Amino acid sequence: MVERIKIAVAVLIAAGGLYGFYALRENYPTVARLGVLLGAFAVAAGVMWLTQAGRDFVVFARESIEEAKRVVWPSRKETLQTTGVVFLFVFVMAVFLWVVDAGLLWVTQKLLGQGG
């Protein structure tokens, strides 16, 4: 129950910051409004970090960063070759579909007696 209260407080703080950003629209410069918004979001993130869900998210984010570091990214040459193959395939398929469409149009016109 305490966890849900902390989450609700974090959501209310974030919503309050968002409300403050728009409520201060006419009287304050944008920098001050952004300060209110980002400050409220920072406080909400701090409150959220005190919950188990927040700590689980931090652990998940760290593990995601570690996993991304282990990914073997393709080289520039491999990326360009793969992109070239994709573009070639798309071009060939476009021409093929155009030929099929034109052929079906011709056949349909002949069957309906509209072709010249």
C-alpha cells in the first residue's frame, strides 16, 4: 500500500509540474517555466526511485545498457551492402508489381472491350 501511495505522489508531482508549466505561461519566461517542469519531474523521479518499481527500473536500465554494449554492430561496409541489397530488392519488386498491374489492366480492358 505504501508503494502505491509513493507512486501516486510521484504522479501528482509530475502532473503538478506539467500544470505549472502551462499555468505560468503568461507571467513568466520560458526558462522559468521549464525550470518548474524539470524540477517537478526530478522530484517525481526521486520519489519514484524510492519505490520497488523504481529500483527495478533502474536495475533494468543498467542491464539494458550492459546488453547494448555487448551487441556486435555491423561495420560501415556491411551496412552499406545490406542497404544496397534492400534498395535493389525494393526496386525490382516495384518494377515487377508495375508490370503485373499494367498486364492486369490490359487484360481487364480487353475483356470489357475498352482497350484500343
